[in-house]
Amino acid sequence: MIDPERFCESLAQLATQAGFAQQTLAEISGYPLLAFQRNARGAGESPFRLYLSSGVHGDEPAGPLAIARMLENDLLPQRLELVLLPFINPTGFALRTRENALGQDLNRDFRHPKNQETLAVKNLIDSLPPFDLSLALHEDWESVGFYMYSISPDSDPSKARAILEAVEQAGPLERSSLIDGSPAHGGLIDRPANFDIEGRDDWPEAFLLYSKSRHAHYTLESASSAPLEQRIAQHTAGVLRAIELHCS
Ligand SMILES: [Zn+2]
């Protein structure tokens, strides 16, 4: 598993090497909540803006490790304006729990934040221009394969399907027709553009992001039961394919 203190140091080093500016949004029980931003190079007046996050749940290491790997191998294209929040719940990782040290599921707290972590992330998102694409990396302890939630302003699932095709090259998809209570097909839980986010008070990060600018959002879920290297490879494949498809 991940040691939060060492992992934050390593993230900071990798991100700095990759040309990111670092910001500590909050101190959470002595751990920094780190955000990294990098301006686009050679992309003209209005570069494509990507938000990429992970580590909202402390028992889901694949997302943070995938982002660290992408930084280490310099896989994120320079032409993007990037905001990275790789490790939102450090106390959850210290305790190896889904929730933070206060027992709160942060991914139900992005509408009216009651936790330091979600408040810091919301304040950052509120202070920034809208994004063109946002991606959140998670894991699921119950699924046997990889799946993805998609919300898109054009209600066209073709890009989401293409992302999952790339993910499948690195490992199997979840084929169940019902995932976490939602109808799914080929590993995709597809939310329409008019998906009712206002009716819920316990917003996940995805709803906060989508409420800002109605851009395409994907929440990628790897199966915790799969080998860690496979989960990392699937997340990486999904992120890179999503970038390729949306920012061509
Ligand atoms: Zn999660």
C-alpha cells in the first residue's frame, strides 16, 4: 500500500521534474493536500483544459500510482493545460480506509463541503476557468472488471466506448448489466447530458465538475481484485485515450 508521507514527497518530485507548479491546498493531519498545475506549450490562445484526480478513497491505490507513473514517464501531453489532484484523501491512505480519518466518504461531500479536503478541492475548482474534460480515477472492491461512469454534454457514448476499448487492451472490462445499482453495458454507465445532478445533495466530485461547465467527465473504476499493475495499466490507457479523443 501507499505510505502517504513518502508518496506525497515522491509525487512532488515527479511533478516538479515534469514541469508542474505545486500548491499545498491544505494540511490534513500533517499531510499536504497537493495540487499540481502545468500551462500548455505550443497550443495557441485557448489550450484544452484537463482536470485529473485520484485518491479520494484511501483504499484505492491504483489511481494515484497511475498518475505517479504518468508523471515519471512523461506521458501527459505538453499541449494541455493540466490540473492534477492525485491524492485527495491522505489520511484515508494512512488508515487504508475508503473514508478520511473522520470517517467521511469524501466522494459524497462535494456539493456543500463539510470536510477540509473537499472544501479545499472545491475552492480550487471554483477559482479556475472551466475545464474541457475531467477524469477521476477510482477502484471498486466488488467488480471483477474495469468500468466507467460517463457524463457528456452531447449524450454521445462513442468516445466513452472507444476509451473502454483502449482500457480492455490492458485488462478485462466489467460485463455485468447492473453495476453499483446502475444499468451498464460493456463496462459503461452512461449518464445523459440532462442527468439530474440537482436532485442529489451528496455530490461526488464528478457532479461538482460537471455543474461548472457541462464538459465531458469520466470516472474510471478499476477492479481492486485485479493485479495492481493491470489496474495501473488500465487507468493509464483510459486517461491517455480520453485525452487523444477529446483533444485532437
Ligand atoms: Zn473510489
